[in-house]
Amino acid sequence: MFPIALPEPQLAVLARREQIVADLVKIAGADAVIADEDGRRAYETDAFTAYRRMPLAVVLPETTEIVAEVLAYCNRNGIKIVPRGAGTSLCGGALPAEDAIVVGVSRMTKVLEIDTVARCARVQTGITNLAISAAVGPSGFFYAPDPSSQLACTLAGNIAMNSGGAHCLKYGVTTNNVLGLKMVMMDGSIVDLGGAYLDAEGYDFLALVIGSEGQLGIVTEAIVRILPRAEGARPMLIGFESTAKASICVSRIIASGIVPVAIEFMDRPAIEVCEAFAKAGYPLDAEALLIVEVEGSDEEIADRLGYIAGLAEELSPSSLVISADDAQSAKIWKGRKSAFGAIGRKADYLCMDGTIPLSQLTYVLEEISNICKRYGLGVANVFHAGDGNLHPLIMYDANDARQAERAEQAGADILKLCVAAGGCLTGEHGVGIEKRDLMRVQFSEADLMQQMRIKTVFDPEWLLNPAKVFPLDGRPVASEREEPSAAAAE
């Protein structure tokens, strides 16, 4: 999987840097263009910090029209574009290139319209998930997707990676909560997809764009679905003496027909680190912990938690605690939401993002442990058990090059394991550069060629988000514009 090779920068573009920056200032204004070295350094990486590249320049527009002008200019001049939200990507999805312009949407944070009758809101995509919920909260509504980084991550990044979060079990991921998009194409044209209604006519371009990782255009506005806030919600903690029992419990809850808001899983290393950080009352004697949350009226909550407790009791849990009040609930979720940061206090780590069928959960967790043991590394598992979206955190010393290499090899083996178990390479983090060279593990050459043909329709010169998603050797060189041959697709 690593080390990651990136194309050499186009020297001709670098030689024109001063003129390019001057032109961008004319288009977007001096306050929207970052050209100095210190300013650009803040954008040289995203949350996948193992790799860094200094961009040619950074542009932070405030309107769709400015984004369109910037893209049209870059398209005419053969300049690459790296779209960026908040830079919280864990797969290198916003890693820049030396000959590319970073176009960030972080200043596009306006709520443009709220329609509680149609149950939707129109917003700029630089807004955070929590800010959407805050805007519609006084009317009794909320925006459902809730990645752990929801305090910081932007809607643009969530759309790019089709992010989910702990509550995706009941409410779905981003694609289930977006009704319409305004997108700027690489040539500067502006298109509207979907709208303030449940289903659009014609081809489902929304499903194509959501999760496309900035390969097809830059999404500047979205119409999102807002939902009535539940009367109440309450989580419970269920500790088990083995991951196998916890996995069985997850399967039994799903099979029962009850749909909790969330089922989150932690193993012992994650429990210990998160409890030390959040003091949430996690059972330190458990090998595995489930956080199960249900919502509704007080009577509904009591009934559903009681039923789930009965299912758990059949497996002899080592502990079972139902949250008593809002303060305890907040602590329980603080521990889970802070897991990545809490584990980062203990060690450097690589966060994987494979997805598997729930029936394979016990087997895959055991194999993840075996893989990391073979490489002499620790691992902590904390993930969305309800939909099988795993997040193994492979712990290593980033200052030790040999450990870093072993961590990357272990990560590749884990993702291959997920595919072999009937799952896929990514659930919500995306492919980016991290999983790019593993795409052939999941897709045939014909699959990849068809995906690349679709990208070429939207971005003929392949200027959008270069070196991401597709294996580098699968793309014709920049000078070749002919359609891939039929033989290449077989």
C-alpha cells in the first residue's frame, strides 16, 4: 500500500506561479488568496498527516460564482484543483500537490433557507453538521449524520466521502440525508442536481456525486433533509468478557427488529484509553463494550432498553448500565466521540475504515488482532457495529520508520481481509491516496475503467483532485486523450 507515489509536478505550471497568483487575486480578491509559504503550509496536509505537499496557492471563495470563475480559469490554463473542506480527511483525500490550487469552502458557511414544512434546509457546504442542527434546532429539527469530527468537519467533506457517524444505523449516511446539490464543474459551469423533494426525475446523479471524493466537481450548496427531533434518547453500556459475545449481541439486536439509534463497539484497549479521558463509567474489566442508544418517549425508551437488556442478559454480560440522566448520557458519548483523540494521547496510529457483513464480525476482529500481532503492533477497535463499519486503530511510533512501514502493511492486510470477508475497502473515510493502490483488491480492471470513463465525462483533463482514488498506473498519461481501448477494459 505504501510508500505512496505521487506524480511529479508540472514544471511549466510552477514557473508561472507568480502570474497564476496574480490572476487568482483578480478573480477572488486578495483576502481570499493565500500565496505566502507560511499560509500555504497550513494546507499542506489533512488529517492523514503521514504525507505533506505544499500547494501552489490556496483560494477561499465565499460564493459559488467565485468558485466557478476560479475553476474556469484553471481549466483554461491546465492547472489542477484540490477541493478542501475542513481538512479532516483520514485518507489523504485533501492532500494537495505542488502544481495544484487548493480551493477551500471554509468561508461558505451560510444557512440560505430553512423550510420546516418541506423538512429541508438549503446551506452552503462550508457549514458543519452541528451548525446545521443548531440553525434548525429552535424549530424542533436536526440534521442526522454525525461523524465523530462533526464539530469541525464540513458538509462538503461529508458529501465527498459519504460520511455517516454513530447514528447512521437508524438515520443513514450522507446520501440518505441530502436532497439536492449545486455543483461547479471543472469548466466553470454550475449545475443543480435534485431539489427540495424526495425523488428527482431522470438519472440519480446525486448518488453518483455523493461519495465521489471531489473527482467530479466542487459542491458549493446542498439541500439537506432535516428531521423532527425525538422526544428523548438514552444510551446503555453493555460489557462482555469476549468480543465474540459482544458480536453475537449486536446480531441479536438487529435480528430482533428493533432499530436503535446507534450500536457502538469498543474493545479493551479502546475502553481503557477512553475511560481515562472521559471518566464515563466504562467497565474496565470488560473485553468488549457496546454503547446502544434508543430514542422516543420515556415509555418507548424504557420498553426498548428493557428488551435489549433481556437479549444481552442471555449472553451473561459482565456489566449492564442504563444511563440515568442527560449528564451521564453526555459523558458516555463524550468517551466515544473522543476515542480517536484519546488514543492519540497514547500512541500514533493509523485509522482503517473497512466495512464487513455483521455475520463476519467475530471472525474479522480475531483476524485483525492476529494481523497486528504478526507485525508486532498494538490495535484498538472502536467502530459502528450496527452497520459493520470498522475503525481499527493501529498503534505505532511515527518516529520509527520501520514501525511506520509495518503499520501500513498491517493496514493493507486488514483492508484486504474486509474485502475477502464480503465487505469493502471503505465505509465513510473514502479512498483518497490511502487506499488508492488497493482498489484492484475490490474492483476488476473493467470496473475501474468504467469508473474512470465516468470521471473523464465530468473532468476530461483529469484536473480535479489529482492522484486520488484510482491507481496511478491505471490512467493514461496526460498527453493521451483517446478513449481507453476495449482490450484494456477486458
